[in-house]
Amino acid sequence: MAQGFDKLTLNDLEVRSRRVFVRVDFNVPLRDGVVSDDTRIVASLPTLRHLVEKGARVVLASHLGRPKGVDPSQSLRPAALCLAARIGKPVAFASDCIGPVPLAAVAALADGEILLLENLRFHPEEEKNDDDFARALASLADIYVNDAFGSAHRAHASTEGITRHLPRCAAGLLMEKELAYLGNAVEAPMRPFVAILGGSKISGKIDVIRNLLQKVDRLLIGGAMMFTFLRARDHATGRSLVEEDRIPLAKSLLDGDGAEKIVLPIDTRVARSVDGSDAGMMTSIHAIPPDRFGVDIGTESIRRFVQEIERARTVLWNGPMGIFEVPAYAEGTLAVARALAAATSNGATTIIGGGDSAAAANLAGVVSAVSHVSTGGGASLEFLEGKTLPGVAALHARR
Ligand code: ADP
Ligand code: MG
């Protein structure tokens, strides 16, 4: 059973006229004091609309960036404006997240009204999971809802500590959806189940590879991490990004249990530099020139990967196939993204995790054509490693 399904959810709560503290993930990029990408705010709308419609008094809290103490450039105020525009009603803002300012602001809320608190991380106690700070946050509300999947892998005061001080602690709709998609994919996938892993480093994803190898039918490897695997197979990789100290580990994966499930690229695009000034050329993995960088998977590999994705009934993708930020090196990544979209329309469940992969999906225009794009980079990776997420574990069980 997927993590989270035995937890309280919004439907278990009686929220009318109650103060509901909702931990959201409004860790959005700002440019000139304006939210420049509101994907995460939009992702929270189903939960917020539900609570507003049910007449809750909604108190929102989030972190933004990594401020050292109070830092006006990392204020959440722009997020309040952005949310107000998206949800179509005013969003009040409290210039602090604990103490008399938010207490007064919460007391002024009528049923169905929304208040956003200032950046939780203006207080170092948030990340320390300080119990007094958690209690101060809890004093603003009657009920707790966690909809910040992207922060659930951290045991902080607003994701973990606070759940000790409120009687009902439930998962929001986004949290539930993330856990349902990722959990079902890993624990009860329709088969064939194909995972595609890429991105820059094998080191950050070793435990994901290990865990997924036990679950999938095929594991396709692209991105820079392919070159560490190729070195483990004694291929020359030119100037491609290789984690020398991880070559033995790649070797042990290629020789260990489930190794027959691993599909490595058979060709690659190589270029003289990585900045796009050289569009590069295709080469077999047996003939990578010593002075070139591997920047993308090659044509034949794309064909093979797309075939595997077409056959799959569950597809999980994390990590771009190449340096997709450079248009000349984006072919493999875009092809994988489109293959996921095509598989979805043929009935497969398709899931994209990872911040850069989500950006690539956006670039390919497939965000609404796949089953689910996870909003939680680090959290989705830890989930796929098979770890328990403290922010999920802390939610209260349904009785
Ligand atoms: P995600 O955020 O989806 O988990 P990662 O952060 O692991 O993905 O990796 C994304 C980065 O990997 C991108 O910036 C991309 O340019 C880089 N990358 C992919 N392939 C290569 C390659 N062959 N050489 C160098 N960098 C690569
Ligand atoms: Mg990334």
C-alpha cells in the first residue's frame, strides 16, 4: 500500500469556521519582486478551493529560499498577490509567522477567507524543528493540513513538529495525489514498468537506482550518468562528465541483481564544447573521440528508449537525457518527453519527477499530456529511494 493512504485526508475533516493551518510549498522563483513561475501556487489550488468552499479560515505557511534570518528580498508577500489573482479572492498577509501579528490577523479571518504568513525560514527554529516554535505555529489554528509534498522529506517545525500540537493533521489533495501516483507506481505498477533515469550525477541517484531495480521491468539510463556506466564497461568516454569514484559502484550495479533490466545507450551525441557553439555529431559508444563531450543520447538509443516506453504500462522518468538547456542537445530529452505523452494517450500511467525533468516536460509541451508531474524534486527522489518521508509519517492515521 502506498505511503499516505492510511492518513487523514481533507474529506475526513469538518472545517467550517475552523482555523486550518495549511503547509503549502510556495517556494517559488521571484524576479523583481514578482513570482516568475507560479506552478507550485497553482498546484495548491485544489486544496485551497476545497477549504474556502467549505468555509474554513485558511492560514497558509511556506518557506521561500534559504534566508539567513529576516530578508525582505525573500518575502512571501509576492506569493499572496499571485495566489489572490489565481484564486480570485483577496489573500491577507501577515508580516511574521508567529506572535501577535499573525494571531491578530487570524482572529480577523471570516469563514472562507485566506491569510498567508511570512516566510517560515525567517526563523531559524523552523529548520531546527524547535518545539516552542512548532507550538507557536500551532496556536494559530485548530486543524493542520500538509499539502507541501516538496518539503515532506524534511522534519521541520511546520512539517513535523506542529503535528504534535494539533488534534487533527491531514494530507492535502496535492500531497495525496503525489503519494498516490508515486506510491502506486512503485508498489503496484501495471506492467511492463519502465523507469528512465538521467540527469547530471549518478551519486545523487544511487539509492533510487538500487530501489527501482527491484521494482521495474526495465531501467533506461541516459544523461551524464550514462558515462559513468560506460566507463564501468571499459568504454572510453572522452571529456564526458564521469564520476570517477562511482565507477566501481556502477560496475557493481551492472554485475548485480537485476542488471539484465538496465538498458544503456548504444550511441551518443558528442560535441567539442558544451555551450552549443558546436552542435556535435552522433557516434557509437565504442568510438567516443577523446576530445569530445557526450551531450545527449544518440539516434539509435532514442529509438530503443521510445520503443521501451511505447510498450510500457507504467513509466517513471527522472532526469534529462542530455544537456537539454542547449537546443542542439535536447533531442533525446524531448523525444522521451513526447514518448511519455504518447504512452499516456495509449493508456499508460506516466510520471515525471525532478525539477529539471519537469522543466523539460514544459519545454516539450507535454505537462498536461502525461499522468502526473511531481512538484517535489528532493522529496520525490527520497520517496523513490524507498525512504519514509517525515512530513507524511507525522500525519495522523485515519481511525
Ligand atoms: P532532475 O532535476 O530532473 O532530477 P538533475 O538535476 O539530476 O535532474 O539533472 C539535470 C541536469 O543534468 C541538467 O542541467 C542537464 O544539463 C544535466 N545533464 C544531462 N545530461 C548531461 C550530460 N551528458 N552532460 C552534462 N550534464 C548533463
Ligand atoms: Mg535538478
